[in-house]
Amino acid sequence: MSDRPEIKPAEGRLGVLLPGFGAVGTTVVAGVEAARQGLAPLIGSLTQLNTIRLGKRTEKRAPLIREFLPLTALDDLVFGAWDPIPDDGYDSARVAGVLERHHLDPIEDFLRSIRPMPAVFDTAYVRKLDGPNVKTGSTKMELAEQLRDDIRRFRDENGCDRLVMVWCGSTEIFLRPGPVHETLESFEEGLRNNDPAIAPSMIYAYAAILEGVPYANGAPNLSADIPALEAAAAERGVPIGGKDFKTGQTLMKTILAPGLKTRMLGIQGWFSTNILGNRDGAVLDDPDSFKTKEESKLGVLEHILQPDMYPELYGNLYHKVRINYYPPRGDNKEGWDNIDIVGWMGYPMQIKVDLCRDSILAAPIVLDLALFLDLASRAGMGGIQEWLSFYFKSPQTAPGLYPEHDIFIQHRKLKNTLRWMGGEEPLTHLGLEYYE
């Protein structure tokens, strides 16, 4: 194991930049400000609520994570955003319909103070969304330079010592890595030539990495997970991670599937359907955007269940995912799962799950990623941060390395990384020392 990193102190202000200022972005910002004013708890955030056990169980050392490691304090966070729709934070939150007036009205002035910068946006990549607050330029490289200017200006105007960027925008169309994504040189040539294989989220990731800003992708589309940007991030010591926030339905899959597998219970079928009516639902009504989301959702069970290793239990699993745009539901998504499992002597059984409110589940993820990416940056941990897989549906890993999808393995990986960063021994949970 490599030596424990030297972590720089969390001094000064941390700017949190959000490409996408709709349901998720406004919910994060409103929740943090409400917590700062003592109006609401940040339930779901590991950085704010979770403890971390250190040493033996008999030592009874279990400080809060934020007391164990030097995380940035909530009072030192400053928020900025980009969005093609120019609504300020309050109006955008009202349109999103996630939070109710009794939470929004006490912080209205604060929310109105956050107005999104013009976005790098192209309807060729998100066909069901449009807006007037969009940057223009003759090449994608010009748009990237405009983003870099935005980053520098935001840092200066807000007196920020450090920045992080977390993509909270809509899902882009499905793209596969190609020659333009192989090296930084080919990627920059593609920017100058307006290569169609370079989507807006990649331009944000490029701008962030070149400005030394840690970047995480909360959507399932190809973004920083291409060789050119992974290499650039590693060379520059910039932490990156992704992709696709693990909320709702996939969160439940990564909780339930490992449990069923550990008991060697078979699964014949897993049918998942969603109805939602927010911007995300409208965007996913486009087949190419849905293809991106479908790839992210379908891959989870295959990795967890290992059907090649257990063909009699999972070899014939039928896994179906549907997402339907249904405007009356708004952001209160309904995600229904029917799971047909098989037990002792082949007897069939069923599990049914209903889960909703994606943005409420996504908001603490954004906060935790912002704080942990900043921590990794101050610890000199550049490149892919696989220890943050806990937060993603499709965790980013080193080339050729399969991702861990089991949420309990991911949680142990996260906690052991934090222990290592804090100079404590990782826990194996072997426990033999108590009985020797």
C-alpha cells in the first residue's frame, strides 16, 4: 500500500460549479443553504452524518467522517451553475417542483442570487430540451475557452481558493469512444474541427481538467471517461469520477441483488419501469438519450450476479428496463420493480418495490462528491477516483478493470480509503483477534 498522502488544510472558500441547474442542481443548493440556516437536515449525506469506525470494535472510536478528515465546511461553499434556461435558482426550483414553498421561501433571496451562466449546449445531443441561455462560437474549442474563462472569473469574483465541478445536466445521446477520444491531441483537434463525437459534457470536463478543477459526471453519457481526458487528469493531478448518480431504482438493485446473491437465491426476471415528468423525463423520451440511460441501468445486475459463474441461478435472467415520460408525475418519479426469485427446491417467489423522488436522493450525492473530490485534490490524488464508486451506477475504473457494483463492497472501499487517508489501518472485518 502506498504511503498516506499529505492533505492540505481546507482553507478558504470552495466553489461548487454545476453544469445543469434544474431539479437536481437547485435541490442541492437549496438543501445546503437551508442547513446553513438551521432550517433542514442533510439526510442522505455521508460527509455530514456518517461516522467511521477506527481500530478494533473494543476501542469504541467512531468519529464523524467530517471530524476525522479535513472536509470543507458548509459555510465555505459557494455555488455557480450553467444552464440553457436562464431562470435563477428560486424560479428554477419552483419549476422543478421538487421542494415545497415552506422550504424555498425562507431562502428565496439566496436562491435568486444564483443565476446560471450561458451553457455550452446543443440540441443535437439533448433533443428534448432547449433554451436561450446558450454560448455561441464558431468551434467547440472556442466554447471550451469560454468555459475556462467562466471558471477563472467565478473563482476571482467569489474569492474561491479551490473549485470542483459536478455535472447535473440532462442525459446526452448514446456515444461510443472513437479515435477523437484517444489522446489529448486528437481531442483538441476534434474541438477545433467541431467533431460530432465530442458532446457538450466532454467540453465541460475538458475545461475543468485543464483548469485544475476536479470533475464528476452525474449522468450516464460519455464524458470524462475517455482515454484523452483520463490521461490528462492523471498527468495534471486532477481527480475525476463518474458516472450516473446512483439514485432510485439502481440504488435498490445494488442493495437487493448482492443480498440475494449472498444467499444463493436464484433470479428469473427483474422488470423495472419508471414514470416521471420532469426535464429528465422529457429528455429520456428521446430513444438515443434513453439508450444511454438503459446501458447504465442494465449493466449493474450482470456485474453483481456474475451469471457466467452461477449459470444455474442467473444464466437465464430476463432483465427489462422501461422509462416513460408522464408529465403529471413531475419530479416525484415512480419506479416500480417486479423481481421473480427462486428458492429452495426451485420454488418461485416475488419481491415488489416502489421508489420515487430521484432529486431528493441525488442531492446528497452531489454534496458528498464535491467535498470528497476537493479532499482528494488536496491530498494530491489525481486521475480516476474509484473509491467514489459508491455514488455511481456506472463507476469509472482504470482501463481493463471491471467496476464493483455491489454497494456494500463500494462502501467498504470508500471507508477504507478514508481510513488510509487519515493514517488509520483499513478494516478487514476478520475479527479473529477477539477470540485468540
